[in-house]
Amino acid sequence: MVDEQVKEVIASAIETDEGVKRAIGDNESLTDDLDFDSVRMMILITLLEEKFDLDIDEGEISGIKTVSEVTTFIERKLEENEK
């Protein structure tokens, strides 16, 4: 469930001007495959914070390289918030 929601958020962050969203795979690299730069990473952080009602420091997500790593990170943050 979180996996699909994370992919939707990532797709929103890379949505084209024409509103076209592409399929997102678990092992895709944010920078190499999805062309994320620092601006897109900030957009992604903001969208993830809004979607999952989280506070995310830029430093927390700086080492994340793939879509599956984003999912794992969000699952961990959600578990931490439940405590």
C-alpha cells in the first residue's frame, strides 16, 4: 500500500507539462532513471510530507537513490510516528 502511494507521489514530482505520468519501477534510480535534481528532490520531499503527514529533513533523504529506498524510508518514518 505505501509502495503504491510512494510511486504515485514520485510520478507527480516528475509529471510532464502535459500532465502525463509515467510508470515507476521499484529499482529505478531517482537521478539516473527519473532525472531527479535538487529541485525535484525538494518537490518530492514536500509531496511526501503532505501525503503522509510527516516532517522530513533534507539530510534524512539525501542518501536515498532508488524508488524502493524511498518506500523503505517512508515506512520507517511512519513506524516512528506511531510510537
